[in-house]
Amino acid sequence: MPESAPARAVRTREEEISVHLQRYGADLVMDTNLLMMPGAYADEFNLKLEFQQRAMEAKLVELGYRAIMAECRELHEAIVDANPAFASLDDNSRAQHGLAAWNQCFGALQKYSNGVGVIMAMAKRASTCPFDTLIVPAGTEEISNFGVASNATYLVSGIRDSDKSITFGSDSFRVDPISGLRVGVSRPPQTFEAGTSAPRARVGHLSRTVRLVVKETVDAATGDSSWNHMDNKKSETNNAYFLYDIVVSSAVIAVAGSGHLCLGYPSTSTFSVPTSPEESITQVRSIRRPLRCQQCTNKVCS
Amino acid sequence: MLIIPNCFIEGISARTQVYPLKAANGRPENPYAEDADPVSGTQAYFAGADATGAAGAAKYGQMYTYDAARFDAAGKMLSPNNGPLGNLDRPVGGLGSITAGIVVRKMD
């Protein structure tokens, strides 16, 4: 006989999620004998800890950019998908329009007199997201004309007591007076291989090398010719093809608050080494989780 | 979140002469241009030069090619570059100036 009993109205079940977290950071090793001089101990400990923090921040920035460049959508693809004029076209035709949009994006910050406005207009056409933040590569001359500085505030979450959340600002943001976008600059990491007095910029997180082929022509009779941009002189070979390796950087346009990346910094514990009682080790840990966008539930959003 | 691809040019790192793969170069495997020069705006396969300066064995793969801008003896533009370089294909304030670190005066 079937059992007659009231159905369970509430069921609780734990959800188990398995994630891979990457550890960054090294242990801080201190000589406990230095505790006889508390001030010196504190100075040395803080010196080591601050170095670790800076190194971790640099790594976090690198990971963030890497996640964005690997997972986020590119404008020229999104603009083809968003335009109803292309909806009924076949894949080849859509690819041609995507190529045309790619060509328009190429060097847009230097090709157009209002590069930031052009980018904003294209992004509005490609997505309904209320974009308000733009990250551009260092060297974009246009934003030096923006008079209004804006403070972008970063919130370091993961602290249990919300009152103790850490915020820090950035003074490198400007507001584009035409579009209202907050425009920030992504500066490439530096290396001090040539000494601290001569820091050198490394390849930026937003940079990559693109190859273009152009056909150059020369008319010896009239003097008409193409231009050799490498040597800054007229082309010398008629009907010749030249491959340019050009280092280019991309920009990122987003909604403020999207793209949470990191948690659990620092997860710290200090203990003495049982076999070496004169040493104490502070384990500084930083772990990361994949990029997620707050605007939607997808891992990546356009 | 969107990436605006390649919207800022840092500079040229190399310029290499390449040859379309066609029978005249001893490389007939180009399915796009066959034995003719690739037309501007189309794809073609390219090879690097050998020691003699002719088409060599190194393949650069399938790439789009565009006609470079053309200028008269006085530097006046006769025909533009319709590829991604656009108005940056010019003697002054163009790709070479950007590579040299000069701020470019933009032209729409």
C-alpha cells in the first residue's frame, strides 16, 4: 500500500563546488632573536611584507588583464551580432563585416580626431550595457586634454566586517567631457634590469603583435611611390609586398563594478619552526578565482 | 565588458619583404590568387625570402593584403590605404612617426 504522509515542504542540500585556486606569494622568514629589538623587528617585517604586497598587486593586475584579454568579447564581433542589418547574412558575409569593423578599430585612438568618442559610439552600437568606464593604453594623448580628474575607488572585499573594508583611489582617471566616460590608463609594468635610475617599460598587459601585409608601388618615371614607414623614406621596390609586425594595444570598455577577480588576500598565519626555534615563518597567501561579471550571470559578458 | 581590439598602435617592430605563393615564384599553392598578384582586400598565402632574395620556403600563412597609399613626388596623396592602417599610411604623422614616439596630429 502506498504510504500516506505529508510531503516535505523544505529540503536543504549542500552544494559542493570544486574550484582550483592558485597560490601566489612567498613566506616571510624572520629571525626571532630580533624580537629583543622590537622596533628593528617591526621595521624589517614591514619591509618584507610591503615588498610582498607590491609583488602580489602586480601579479593580480597581470592576472586580471590576462583574464579579460582571454575571455571577454571583442568589439568587432559584437557589433556584427548586434546590427540587425547583418542578421540575415551568411557566415562569410558576416565575417567580412567583422573584418571591416576590425579595420575601423585598428589604431582608432590615433586615426580619428575624437578617438574616445568613436570607441564609445561603436560600443553603444554593439551592446546595451551602460558603459561608463574605459581603460586605454598608456600614451593615449587625448585624455591629457580632459580637465576633470575623477577618483575611481577600488573596494577590497573579503573582509568579514564591512566597516573594515579597504578602499583606495586612483588619480589617473579622467572624465571625457563629451561622452562622460571615466577614462583610465593602463601603464605597462616596469623592469629595473638597467638599474633603478633607468626603469624600462615592458610589453603592456593589453599589447600584442599584429601582422599586416601591404603592397608597395613605385613609378620611377613620375616619382609617385608608397612610403616605407620603417626607414621613413620612399619605397624603392615596385609591386612588392611587405609584412609589417606592428605592436598594438587594446582598450577595455566596461561598467564600473564588473569583473570581480580576487579574494582571500592575505590569508596569513605565523608560526615558529619546531626544528628551528629561532625562526618564525609568516605564510602570506593570495589566491584568485576566475573573472566574473556582476551585470549578468555569465562568466563573461558582452 | 568589451575589448576594443588594437585601437592604439605602439609602433613597428619589423618590416619584411614577402612573396605571394604562386607559380611564378615556384610556389603554386595559393588557392586565392592562383598565379596573379593578390587583389587589395583579399587573402593570400605568403612566403619569406631565401638567401637570394627570391621567394623562399618560410611560410607566413594566410593574411589579408591591402595596397599601400600612394604619394606623388611632392608628398601629396594620390590614393589612400583602404586597409586597417587607413590615414596612418602617410609620410608625416603616420606609422613611422608613431614608432618614433611623436604625438600624431589626427586627420578624420
